[in-house]
Amino acid sequence: MRFRTVIAILLACAATSFAQEHMADSLRNGILEEDSKQNPRAAIQQYEAVMTQFVEARQTAATALFRIAECYRKQGNRSQAIAAYQRLLKDFADQSKLAAQSRTLLTTTYNVAPDGPPAAGNQGDKAKFDRLMDAQKQEQAKTDEARARYRATIEEEMALDEKQLSLFRKEAGAGAEGNTVIAALEEKLIRLKRDLAAFDAGMTSPPARLGSRW
């Protein structure tokens, strides 16, 4: 019985970790849709997915914590059991069924008032979620800054090529060599515009450019 309980707790913890990874992915996608792609509707869908996953993760984490408290109770470890039940009431009061069971066990088994001083423990899930959001926003800000710098280099390169193209058109005349240079610059400008459009569409990196003398 004890072995099965330990396995259940480990599986619950693994499920919580998996859910948190999905939350982080959804949050990153939401920030990308909102800030980089300027698509609030898609961003809202991603943020709503985060909140759904957050609720599911809380249920899983609360179940794992309750099972931990039960293990301590079965071992006769009074102080650890009380601390775990109290932490559940403090951090997962919204999980009504588990909170009610914890409150009953504290009162009937240990004669401890459920509203007594909470046991020391980690900060609640809301604080962790807030920290996750702050970290993701900071990370996204760095990404946006890097993307802005990269986009600026493409625009600078396009401006330089357009200036060169204008000069060649004025000075080269209709000679074969001049026409070859003009064609090469025009081809390069087309590639740069394509790269810029792909970059603005949210591609991780622009398509590889074909070899060119320019």
C-alpha cells in the first residue's frame, strides 16, 4: 500500500511539472501573438489556455500534497502531517473537497484548529505563477529587442542597395556590364524584401539566401 501511495505522489508531481511546462509554452506563445504578431485574438486564446492549465495544475498539486499529509499521518508523524494539512488549507483553499477533508482531520485527529497559524512552507502557487509571468515577459522583451535590431539591419541593407541601384541606373547606361549589376542588385532587393516579410510573419529565422556577389 505504501509503495502504491509513493508511486501516486510521484506521478502527480510529474504531471504538475508537465503542466507547468505547457503553461510556460502557452504563455510564451501568447506574448508572441500579442507583442510580435499584433494578434490580440490569438493571444487571448493562448492566455486562456494558461489559466485552464493553471487550474488543472493546482488540482494535481493539491492532491499530491494531501497524499503526502496522509502518508505522514499513517506513519504517526504528527508534526509533519499537521504542517502538510495546514499548508493545503493555506495554499489550496479553493480545492474545496480536499480542504474540507484536511480541516476535518486536523480537528478530529489532531485537535488542531484549522484556522490556526499556518505551517511554514513554500509560497503559494499564485506567487509562483506571478513570478513565471514576470520572467516570461522579461524574456520576451529581450527577444523583441533582438528582433528589432535584426529587422533594422535588413532595412539598412535594403536602403544601401536601393541607393547603389539608383546610382548604377543613372551612370551605367545600357551597357551589358551595367545591366548585369543592376539585375543582381534588383534580385538581392527582392530576396531582402522576402526575408523581411518572412521575419515579420514570425518565422524563427529568415530563409537561407542564395549565393550572390552582392
